[in-house]
Amino acid sequence: MNGSELAADQIFINVGARAAIPPTPGLDQVPYLTNSSMMDIDFLPPHLVIMGGSYIGLEFAQAYRRFGSEVTVIELGPHLISREEVTEFAQIPHSYPQNDPRFR
């Protein structure tokens, strides 16, 4: 980096990415938000449905729930944050207070 060589046991490259729009019937017929366009809204959605239980989805879920929106997180994978080991993240839905996001 800047002419220097960096070394480490593990290197994580977080390059960011474009939102993957799931092939959900009818989704292309309604307005929807992505992780990028969410940052530009100037209103509080009464109920927010987040498709995907990744780190980013869970961060938005918690933030908007604390802002006052009802929030439902839908994850089609076997568990939340599905790129990680089940033993590490299986308890995530149980770690939220009772009135925090709903998980499906």
C-alpha cells in the first residue's frame, strides 16, 4: 500500500458491492430500496421488510427498528449471516429484545 508491502496471517478485503436484487416475483413492479438508496430517504417507513440476513441487512434492521419502524428480516438461507458458521450466529435472533426485528 502506497509503495509498502503489508503482511498478516489473514487479510480481509472489503471492497463493497452492489446490492443483489433477489429474483422475487413482483419485486420489479414495486418501488424498493437497496442498501445504497436507503441512505438517501428522508422519511421513516412504517414497516420495513429486509430481504437478506447479512451483516448489512441486520444493521439496517436494528437501526430502523430503533428509529421506530416495524421491521421484518427475511433470510432464505439456512441461517442469518449465512456465510459464517452456524454455531457462531444461530443465536442472533434470540439476542434481540422482544420488540426488535422479526425474523422469517
